[in-house]
Amino acid sequence: MSKARFMTLERHIIEGERMHPEATGELSRLLSDLAIALKIISLEVNKAGLVDILGYVGTENVHGESVRKLDMYAHEMMFKAMDHGGHLCIMASEEEEDIIHIPSDYEIGRYVLLFDPLDGSSNIDANVSIGTIFSIYRRMSEGGGPGTLADCLQQGYKQVAAGYVVYGSSTILVYSAGHGVAGFTLDPSIGEFILSHPDIRIPHRGHIYSINEGNYKYWHPGLKRYIKYLQEEDKEGHPYSSRYVGSMVADVHRTLLYGGVFMYPADSRSPKGKLRLMYECNPVAFITEAAGGRATDGKQRILEIVPEHLHERSPIFIGSIEDVLEVERFLREAEEELQGS
Ligand code: AHG
Ligand code: MN
Ligand code: MN
């Protein structure tokens, strides 16, 4: 019989905590509660083709985008699973304009949870991978009262843990508490996340770029030049392959495993890009850095951006360290040329 250890998410979290004698167990319990919500969402995502849940709800979220039913279902599941555990003082979701308080009849805890309940929602109807992203901070405000907006607006490097789930050909949860990154595949027959990727390390360089090339016309000249450079054939490792799912979680997950670079840049139509700093960029930046990669907005580290608004956006360049440094160089050099001319 194989000697491989059968490691559930639960056991992995508990064993990780044993290495930190000062830990109270609260974060472990929080993650266990979260895992339940993620399993429920996974189940619903898999059923989405069978039940009358597809299609627009007919409302728009705070970003002015159409909200699909599954987005709201995932949002509600996250809230319901996390409101009463006594671990959180506040939550915020991509699907809700304001911070979300813990109902007054429940205990208030020390942690802050931010989440994108369903990422890649435009892909639902086409059966393409979608996901959920979460980000956990320690509360900043003093006392045991309700959390505040300031508790949510922390710089990304202060995250205690972050993770995402991809509902793909299988459901995988990838998470990091800062030291290393582990992936757990959901075994649907027993309803457990089982450790399948014990120590994810991103290659220093990849051969794949990932960007919505339809926006080419609106890009910075440095980015245009960089993509053309990747397509040249007379350089070692070139031309790069192009892959773009259109669900950030899936594109980032592939980038983490295979290397390369995922980009959602600013452009002349969207000066801050599209992706949201608190729900999308920070958690994947935290995970990617913990796996040995790099994540910037083209100029500065995503994790050092000081957030001003709950729903603010940021450009993002994320992936293999050498690839991200290279795109930054192209942007910088083109910018210097523009300034000089
Ligand atoms: P969400 O479904 O949470 O609104 O996020 C969609 C995002 C992200 O998943 C993806 O990378 C990006 O939108 C794709 O945008 P484009 O269609 O502009 O390429
Ligand atoms: Mn999203
Ligand atoms: Mn979303």
C-alpha cells in the first residue's frame, strides 16, 4: 500500500497550528467554517446547469456589472457560514457596497474577512472554470465592539491568510498563511478537501502570457511592445503561448502551476484597470509571493498599496518573478521615452 499520507484540510490546518505554540486555534476554526461555505458553493456550482439558477438576476452590483444568481448565492453562503462563528468582527464582499457587520446577537471576534464570492461570473453559462477568493486580516480597531471600515482597509502584506477555490474539472482550494502555499482537491464522494499540492512553488520563468488582448488598442506603448517581444521567435523560450480564461482565479492558478505572467493592466479607458484590490489583487498577490512569485501594479508591489476605498481597482502584473520584472522594465523604459520626448 502507498505510504502517502491522507491529509485533509482540517488536519493540515491543525498540524500547521501546532508549529505555532502561541496560536489560539481561532484561525483554524475560522478556516474550517470557511471550508464548509466553499463546499456548499462548489456543490451549487456543479448543479448550476441542472437547476434554474442561471441568468441575470436583473440587478447590478456596486461596480455597475450585471449580477448573476450564483454570485448572490455564493455571497449569501459565505455570510451565513461566517456570521456566527465568533471569529470575525467585520466582513466585506465584492457584491455588497458597504462593510458587513456581524449580527448583534452573535459574538464578535478578532479577524476580518474580505471575499469575492464568485469570480469569473461571465463564464458560468459556458461551463468554464469560476472561483471564490478570500482574504483574512487581524482586526486593527481596539476593543471587542463591531469592526470598522479601517479594519477592512489594510495593506495586503498584513493579510494573515488568503486563499481561492477554482471550480474547474475538479474543485481545488489553494491557501497560504504566509509560509508556503498548499492546494487541496475536493473529493466529492466524502466531501473533504484532500491535500493534493503540498508545496506550490511558481517557476522563476514561464512561457505563457495571459491578458485580454482585445484591449490592445488602449494599452500603454510599453505593454504593446512587451507583448510583441513575447511573440518574437528568435529569442530563447519564445514565442510565448497565450492563454486567457477570463476568470482571474483560473488564470492565476494556471500561472502559479506553470509559470508565466497574468496581466490586467490599466489602459486608456480604465486608468485603474478592472480587478479589485481588496477582493482579487491582494489575496492572489499574497499567495503568489508566498509561492516565490511577484505581483505588482506595474510600479509598486500590490501588497504595499495603501487602500482608500473598499471597492477600489488596481492594475495587476502577477506571476513568475523574471516575467513580471521584464514587463515592469518594458513599462518603465517606454514611460521614460514618453517623458523624455
Ligand atoms: P467577477 O466575475 O468577480 O466580476 O470578476 C471578473 C473578472 C476576472 O475574473 C477576470 O479576470 C476579468 O473579470 C475578465 O475581464 P475581461 O472580460 O475584461 O477580460
Ligand atoms: Mn472577481
Ligand atoms: Mn465576483
